[in-house]
Amino acid sequence: MKNFLYLLILCICLPVLVYAERGIKSLEQEIRSDLRFALVIGNSNYSSAPLKNPKNDALDIAEVLKNSNFEVLLLLDASQREIDDGIRIFGKKLRKGGAGLFFYAGHGIQVNGRNYLIPIGAKIESESDVKYEAVDAGRVLGKMEDAGNDLNIIILDACRNNPFARSFRSSNKGLAKMDAPKGSLIAYSTAPGSVASDGVGSNGIFTKYLVENIKNPGLTIEQILKGVRIQVVQATSNKQVPWESSSLMGDFYFNVKKNKNTAFVSSQKKGQVIERQVDAEEEMWALVKESKNIKEIKTFLKIYPHGKFKNHAKLILNRIEETNIVNTKPELLVIPAANFNRSQNIEVGVLPYGKDVIHNAKPYHQAVNSAEYDLYFKKNRTSKLYIEYAAHSSRPIDIYLNKKLILKNAIFKTTGGWNIENQKWHYQGDISFHAGNNTLTLHRNDVFPHIRRIKLEFLE
């Protein structure tokens, strides 16, 4: 995949103290919490309005967090799906407790009072496209609230000029204010409704000073952000004023002085203390061992090529590859549409359409509808493509292979109805797959037809 995760898992195995009860306690009772996980995203390579520094910002933030005992998931030039996957993994990690940190550098916009992070490859022509093409920043807050962990920090260096402003009805600049849930802090590179600079050096102005201040030991997160604010205001002659919203119940230190033994002074109620060893490889394995996604398994093997689960991972990888290329007939592959790996605004149908038929999820007027299937081939293959579908009225789709349009207005013919008895096979054309991973995408910017199966009949 063109924008596949540039994924770095920076793993620290440290003893941690996990607290079984949550509540209020005095700040004099210091609790150690070395369980730290961060999701860091830097998007620069936009097709329109590219940015120079977000990737550099993300790399530098990831490095300073690693040195502050964070386990870091780093995404560079990430697509919508890659960001969504990263947030999902982030949420699972936070359920173990401790401190969570989310950092994003790139384009971000507000629409109707909500903040959206713009992924690479987003196709936004008007405000109505944003909710389908971008990532709602509120999703990160939701994952943090669901996890119920000790402390969370969100840092958004995403207040650049809106690259789509000319096609938007509203003229709102920057990001909208988000209230920090209990036990969390949200930091912005500039005040809500204002615009931040991308910087003239290798970093954005805000991130440049943030990295410098995090390295200073013995400072709370509030002291660090105050220092950043003073430096940014001076550097921009009062044009950019970093801002934060906080409801923290204790003090958080990125780096502690040598005479301190606490990285997080918690305001949580003292409960049963359980000491255990964190094994980052085991945690990542728990997330991917049930996966059917070739890229996830290969990423795990890339990070832990000599790990204790390497043989298990290789067996799963071989099984996935064999499943994707072997069928009852060596030169025929039939794919149930309900088995597609990913979909957007698509659901598996019910009678009378057929329980294994995919079609639009309600409401049916949603603009972007797509379904994707991953295939793996050991060599280049060419095949005839057949699709079994039902359509009372014409609902053509576009078919993409590895994000490149290969068939436009496919399955445009009607079949006489929408039900099971109207399902018919129709030849669509020939497809050439390359050796390795391939992604086949069915896409329509309108109500989706009822599709049951896809058949590949190989020519060589």
C-alpha cells in the first residue's frame, strides 16, 4: 500500500504498578506509573497544500517520548484507514492503565464545531465530504474515556490554514475548542480559531519548543506547556499563542530529577497494587494473532524477526496467503462479498436480499460507499473478473486495484430486482495482479448495489 504505516514500535519493558480502584486520594501519596503508551502521527505529503515539517515533528516527538519511557506507535503520511487502525490499537493499549499520549501534526480543520484530522489521500471537495474522508478528533477522546486509564494527553499541532477553505461555506479558522474529560489535558499549537505556522526550520515552531522543553527534567506537563507558550509567543511576535484545556487530577512528569522516584503523582484512590512485568512483544502479539490482514502479520515479523512468536506468526502468514490463492479449482477463486476485509458504509444483508449479500448501511443517502478485499499472489496473475449481483435499477460501481481505477461504471446492467432470485453473474473485464499483496476495491459515491460474490478466473 502506497501509504502503508511507517510503523515503529519503541518498546520498553519496565515493572509497573497497576491500580485496581479509581477515585480520589491526596497528592501527598505518590503513585508510580511507568506504563506509558503514545500514538504519534505526522502527515506531510498531501496532494494539495503539502506541509514541510509534520513528519519531522512526529519523528522528533517519537524519539523524545521513547527516551521518556513511552512505548510509541508512529505513523507517517497515514491514510484514513491507517489512522483509524492506529487509534483502535491505541485504545486497546490504554485499557491496561497508566498514561496515554496522542500527538498529531498535519492539516486539521473544524466543521460545525467538530475537529477533524486530515489523512493522506482524503478527497474533500466540500464540507459534507469531511465526515467521510477525515478522522474525527473526538474519536481519540472517546477511546481514552472508554479505557478509563489514569491520565491522558492530547497534543494537536494541526492548526494550519484550511487547504479546502475556498470550497467551504463557513470561514472558521484553526480548530474548535474541545473540553478535556476528567484526568486529561488537550494542548493546541495555537488558540482555538487561530492559525499556527509550519515553521521555517525542520520543525513547526510549536513542536520545536515542545521537544526542547520535554527534555528538561523535573517539570510537570503544565510547566512544560507554559515554557513552550512563552517561547512561541516571543518567536512569532505574539501572532501564535499555544493553548491548553486541562482537567488533570495530578502531576505528570516526562522526565524526573534524579532525587525523585515518581513520574506520575496520581489523584486516584489508593487500591490494591499489583506489580507485573510489561512485555511489549506479548501485547502486540495479542493484538495481531487473530488478524487476517497480511500487512499486520508482516509488520509484527518486521518488528520482532527473532521474537518468541515468530514461528506462530509465519504459520498464520502462510495460512492467510494459501487461503487467498487456493480454491477447489487451482485456476478459480470465488470470494464471498461478505468476507471482504474492510468496508465503509456497507453491511451484510438480510432476507429477502440474502444474508451473505452486501449493500448500503442505513441511512442509504451516505455519499461514500466502498468494500475492499486483500489478495496475495506468489507471481503475476491475470484473470477474468465476474461479479454476482442484483439490481432493479442501474447502480454502477468503480473498481480499483491497489488504489488505481481499472474499471469504471462496472455492473451497470439491471437484473430485474433486488432479491436472491435476481442474483446473476456478469463478466466485467480482465485484471492483472502483481506478485505480492493486492487490494481490490469496489467504490460508489451513491447507494450501493446488492453484491453477493466475486469470481476470478485465471488466464495464466
